[in-house]
Amino acid sequence: MDGEGWLARERRKIDLDAWEPPSKAVAEAKAKAVTVEEFSRIWIDQRPLKPRTTSMYNDLLRLHIGPVLGKVPVKNLTHEAVRAWFASLGSEHPRRNSQAYSLLHAILKTAVTDGLLPSNPCAISG
């Protein structure tokens, strides 16, 4: 009986053109729970980086990305939020800002690949 009820609901979604594959639902459920900081830490840990690079990435995350964007769920991150974050870094340290932005861009590129985001919100030109 439960299986027939589930099948009827799925058929109804198909009829309404609202059906999505179960893998997408799983990815969306993960995205609801994963913040930018959590995803970033996992991203750094999964990379075969030299110790100095790992340290730099962790510092950029801790000092510059995390305080503003860290608690934002990955799925809720927008182009506007990224632009506002980047503007908040100021203009006194262009190299550091560039490194922080590049790191965030790489992390969010993986989030897109993993299905947590439809597109990379890091789209500032130059």
C-alpha cells in the first residue's frame, strides 16, 4: 500500500511537470545543511596540498571568508552576497583579496560540480 501511494505521488508530479530525480533531492537536502565554512573546510581537507598552502587557505578562510560568508548555506549564496563580501575586504590589500576571491571561486566551482549550486556566484570580472 505504501509503495502504491508513493508511486501515485510520483506519477502526479510527472503529470504536473514537477518531478525531479531523487539524486537532485539528495543534493538539495545536503545543500540545506552545508554552510560555506563547512564545505570549504571539507574542500581544503580533500586536496593534496603542501602544508604551507593548506595553512594559507585555512587563514584566508578563517580571517577573510568565514566571518562574512561562513554561516551562509551554500545553496543560498548569491552573486550579490559575494560582491558585497569582496567589497568589504577593502582596497588596501589587493593581493590578499585576490587570493581570498580565487580560493572562494575554486571552492564554489566544486559546489557547482557537486550539484549544490546551479552556477558559481563568484563572477566578478577582473
